[in-house]
Amino acid sequence: MAVTLLRVIKRWIGLSTDTKPVAANFDVPVGSTFHEYDTKLTYITHDGTNWVPYEYTLSTVNVAVSRDMPYLTEFWETESLVVAAWDTVIDGAGTEAFATVGGYMYYDMDTDAVGDNDIFINSKYRWIFIPSVFGDSNAIIQRLILEWEAQIVTAVTAHDNTHFFMGFSSAKTNIITQDDLAGFYLDSDDLKGKTDKATSEESTGVITATLTNWNKYRITIEPASVTFTFNGTDEPALVDPNDQPDVAMYIVFGTRAEAGVAVGLNIGPIRCWYEEII
């Protein structure tokens, strides 16, 4: 067949019942198109007379979906703690309660004014956290995502850095020295993200944050990588496999009073889900 270089073409539009132009009656350059706006079909001519459907072929695209997979959503619409889903630890005379201010609905946890008193909430059930396996052709789960909104109460300097933690932990605890975890924590009162596998750790750089504001947090676990996201901005992914635990994880949010000053942690909407790649 002859190959034709398309220099100038024309584009027509009309109804499917309209007679398409042909070279005998119109100037119909090879490669011209006719779009039927009632059927939404487009035709192309290779000789100025005959018209054939213009077919678009898409290449294979990998898309992440979460069909038929376990997920968790917590928007506090019951205005109470769902005991089937959550446990809490409130030391001393600390308090916990549903709250709503300025349109936010959240779970409000506060310590008393005693140092070393903890407050934290954890999921009763664990999540599959295996970045070394995510991505394998024999694995259903390809990605795990946890995101939530939170606000601290009292200046960050009053929070004990060793027990401020939000994310995944292998144990129901907010202590950041727990083996096998992935979450946000405080390092010299600066927010960072870290992963820990046994005694080996990797962390992000300092994340600029005003923690007394409402902020959005996200942790994405993918094949051989963990990404921490704060208010929509991703930190560079942590990719050292020696620092990535392959352990079933609880969701934990908590803090501790560092001295004789009460501190608090407000937890807003939470959602966690798995994804597969198709």
C-alpha cells in the first residue's frame, strides 16, 4: 500500500444520518475526519471518499484499586468511641471524650498535669505490613495506606519526645523505641517520620509543622518503600529494606506529658485501606 504524508486535513462534524463529504463534491484531503455528535463516533478517510471508524488503542495501564479489601474509616459520627474497633490507655486523671469544635468532630484525649502520664488510642485489629512482599506477582496486596487528621494540645515542648507517636506499631504502645514500627514522631521537638526493624532505623528529615494546628498525615507502604506525607507534601521515600519491618501492625496515636503540664491529642477523621494493582 502507498504511504501518504498528511500535510493538511479537514475536520467535519454532523449527525450520523448526514452524508459524509467525498472528493467528487468537496475538497477532502486524505486523513480528514468526520465526528458524529449524536453517536460520539469519529470516522477517518484514507482516500477522500471512503470513511472508516477512527479507533483509539490504549496501552495497558497499571491502576491501583481497593476493591473487596478490608478498610477502616472513623469519622466519629457515632459521637463516641467504637469499642469494637478501638482501645485507649489514659493514665492517672487524664480524660478522653468525643468533642466537636468549629465543625470538627474528633476524639479528645488529655493528660493530667503529671509527668510521664500517657494517653493513646490503638486499633484492636492489626494490618498486614509487608513492604518486602508488596509488589510480588503472588501477592494480592500491593499497597497499604493510612491517613488521618490530628492536632496537639499545648506547645510541642511539653510533649515527651519518647512517647509522641502516630502511625503503625507492632505493639499497643506509643513508645517510639518499640521494635518494628512506622510512624510520625518527635526528635528534639521536631516532627519526623521513621521506620524501625528490630534495632535498625531510618528516618526522614525535619518536617516543618505547626502541630497545634489541624494537620493531615499520611503513610503509604509500597513495594520496598514507605512514604510519609504531611499536609499533602511527600517526604523522600524511605527505601532501606533493613529498616522496614514485615510485621502485622496496630494503628496507634498517642503522647505523654513531659513534666507537670497537661498535654493533649485530638484525633480527627481516620481511614486505612489496602490496594492492589490491576
